[in-house]
Amino acid sequence: MSTPDPAPPPTATAQPDSGRYADEYRFVAQVRHICRESPGARAALRSGLGKPVDRCERMHWVVAGLVPEKDRGYESERPYYAIASMIAAAPASQSDGKNSTDPPAPAQRSRTSPRTLGECLADAVDKGSIRESGAEAKLQLLTRQSTGGLHRHLPPVMRLLDSRLDIGDWVRLLADLRAWETNRQRVARRWLQSFYRRRLRTEQFTAEQADAAEHAQAPAAP
């Protein structure tokens, strides 16, 4: 019995940094649309979570035609399969693009560009979803991995990020996974630096708020 093709996604209008990440944006937008419109396709994508491409038999009918032609090969396809499975496994508010009602963390309020994985973990610390020591340990573990190890260890880390990931965050992660094989040290450095910079920014924000509150409560000089 043949399986129906997923419905094509609507034309995207506001692509984050689309000139640089055009292929990644197109793929993520298509996967999110498919997850929203087809529960069966979403279940098929979830079945490949953390698995190498050769063990993702149920995913092929959804993903194979979405991978850009220039990236069709085992190693180059693997990031696309990984991202598709993680989007499908994420809570509905992350995978289908619906707006979150959670107020943004202090460090997120002025965010205009896609976050790195390090920034996503730092924001999860801000929200209290994970302790800072735990987030740091997870990130340190990921940055030491080979390509195979990264794909094995990444899905459990992504499940910790209950703060909503928007389309730009998924796009940035896909771009980083594509670059891991040839530029692992550079990607790892960006993840670590962005984590510590975001944590420092939050600590500074918290200190400034405390100083302002203390100043407001201080009695006026006679």
C-alpha cells in the first residue's frame, strides 16, 4: 500500500537570515508544517530519534525528498534526519510553530537572531528548567563528541529545553550539525562561548535589578 505524500508547506514569508541559511530554513519549515498537518508523518519522524540514517526506515518517505539534492549522501543527510526527528519529538508548541504564552527570560527580550544551542541551554537555566551545573555538564559533553556521539547524545539534551524553540533556533542547530564533521572545534567554541556570555548577561541583569530595588527602598537623605 502506498503512503500519501505529506502536504506541501505554505510559502514562508519571514525567513531568519534566509540568505545564509536558506536550505536549512526551507527544510525546517517543511518539517514543522508536516508535523502539524500529519500525525502519521510525525510519528514516523519520531521513530528515528537518535538513530543513524540506515536505521530510519520509517522516516524515508517523509524526509528523503526534502533533503537538498547537493546533500544527499549518508553523512550529509544525517543532520537533516536528526533535526526532523527531534522536531517531531518536541512538544507541539515547539514543533508546529504555535506561539508560546510564556514570558521571555530577561536575556531573551531583545533577541533578534537565532540562538545557538549554548544560548538555548542558558535560557533554560534562566527559566529554572535545568540547573546551571547540569546545563554546563551537558554542553561540555556534547562539545567533546565525534559526529556519531553527538547524534546519540543530543536528543536527551533537547528534551530538557522546555522553553519554546522557534524556527530560527532549529535552523541554527541544523546548520551547526551540518558543519560538525568539518568544523567541530569552531561550532563547539560558539556553543560554549554563547552559553557563558548569556549566563553572564543574565547575572548582570539580575544584579542591576537588585541594585535598583535596593536603591528604591532606601530612605531619602534628610
